[in-house]
Amino acid sequence: MLDWHGSGMSVMEMSHRSQRFGEILEKAMDGIRSLMHLPEDRSILFLPGGATLQFTLIPMNLMSGTRRAEYLVTGSWGEKAAKEASCYGDIAIINAAKDGKYTSVPDQDELEFDPLADYVHYTSNETIDGVEFSYDLDAAGIPVVCDASSNILSRPFDAEKYALIYAGAQKNIGPSGVTVVVIRNDLLDRIPNGLPPLFDYRNIQEHGSMPNTPNTWAIYMIGLVCDWLKEQGGVEAIAQINERKAKKLYAAIDSSDGFYRGYAAPSARSRMNVTFHLNDEALEERFCNEAEQAGLNGLRGHRTFGGIRASIYNAFPEEGVDALIEFMKEFAARNG
Ligand SMILES: *Cc1c(COP(=O)(O)O)cnc(C)c1O
């Protein structure tokens, strides 16, 4: 990082137009392409603005036909994506909440889509609620757009099924400050003319993700994370580890005689964000405080949601999950 290949320059010092940085960018793209087994006709874009900016760019770029899109909403992020898209066109929301709560995911055969919609959007893992799809959505030929911010690279995706997949890097791909967009090239031809250039996927693709200076440091780090993931055996291998981590944590919840109560329906349980509750908020607060003292941080549920959330992304070690399970057993024994 501080002396790129003997050049005497750090990655952050060199020009983004230099051949050296070009190689760094290529490496990051190749890493994602090979880990995700992307078909040839997909372009990889690196964008600023987080996954949240894509809530706006997707309708701007893809609502070029009937200006109708369908949003399958299974949690908090999907809700937000739908709301922001409704500034641009007609959004039909397929809301999967039951009793006002997002705890499950509909089966593929329960779903029907508007055949004239410009696209269908969904969130493969709802980070806040802890609800995950276990299948790749099929929308009968309508382009499928997926926010995979919190489970990209955690398990295999069938890339062929997606017209556009996007993810803020900071959960499973690299540092914050860059968002990965994988787009099927034929969609680029449908983008309306006259969009502001930095919001136009076609312009960004034509300029190799560099219509202006990109987040060079974050892109460099993505290349290194891809190397690390390949050393682990790739997405297929990390998926097995993730499965094992989640399974034992849910088992600890289920075997607590109701002291801990899992939030998501078992069929929709997230392997990345394990959400659960204790009997009352005061006890949850005590749980979080004592966990912190035991070195287990970041367990407080999202501020809008409450409860407990253990985020166990790719980088989170299995020993950490084991330590949490030990703590949970001990805490339940003392407070049950
Ligand atoms: C974290 C997250 C976001 C928001 O990402 P930003 O990069 O902060 O904009 C959006 N969608 C999902 C599913 C997320 O997990």
C-alpha cells in the first residue's frame, strides 16, 4: 500500500489515470468477476454514494419504458428503496410484511409480476430485520434488480438471473465509500439520454468507472479482499463457513427455552444478520452492556428496530460466534 511495486508511491499518491492504477482497478474487477462467476456480458462499475445512491440511480437509468417498476419489499432497506424510486415513476409495492413485521420471504411460486414493468427490485438480505432469500428471484423475463449489499459474496448467486446487482462495499467487499454495480450490458442501451453524467451508468461504464477520480484506496482494498476470499476457497467455501456460523447461533437461540427469541421465520433466517429478542428492553440493554464488557461489540439492533443483532459477515471469525454463544448461555443461566 505504501510503496506500490517499488514505485516509491503509495496507492493513494499515484494518479488514477496512471497505468499503475489501471492495473489495480483491473485486479479488483477481475476478482469480483471470477468470484461471482459473472457472464461476459456484465459490466462492473465502481460508484460513490453508497447503496443508497443506487435507490435513486436505478429508477433514473432503468425506468425508460412504461416507467413502471415493481418492488418486492421484505424489510427496511427495500422499503427505503421503493420510497426513493417513487420520485421517478410508478412503483407497485409487493409488501411481504405480516402483522406489520418483515419476518419472512415469499416463495417464488406465490409471486406474480407485471409483465410490462421496466424491472423488479428486491433485497436479497434485509440487514436490519435479518431476513434473507434462499433463492435467486425469477421474474419471468422482467429484468431483476437486486440490492445484495449485505450478502454479496457470502454465498453463490446465479449471476445469469440478474439484470443488475448492486452492493455498498462495506459489508462483504471492502471499505465504505465505494459501491459495486454489476449490470447486464443490454440495459445500458435503454438508458434515457440527458441524464446528469455522473448519474448515468452508460457514461460511467464508457469511462471505466472513472468519469472523475474514483475512491482509489477502496478499489485497491477490494482487490485484496478478493484475494483473501479466493484463499478461503472462494464464495462456495465461505458459504459453508457462513452456513455453519449461522446454524450454531440459531441453534443457541432455539435451545434457550424461550429466553432468546429469533425474529425471522426459520425458512427466512439470514446467515449474515442474526436478529433476536429477549423478554424486555431492559434485559436487552443489560445483555448488550455485559456483552461489550466481555469484548462482544456491536450487538445492539438497528436504532429503528431494537432487539439484538449479530452481524456475522464473511470477515467475522467463527471463534467470535463461539464466544457469543458461550456468553449467551452464561447470561441466560444468570438471568433466566
Ligand atoms: C447497508 C445497506 C444499505 C445502505 O448502504 P449505504 O452504503 O450506507 O448507502 C442498503 N441496502 C442494504 C441491504 C444494506 O445492508
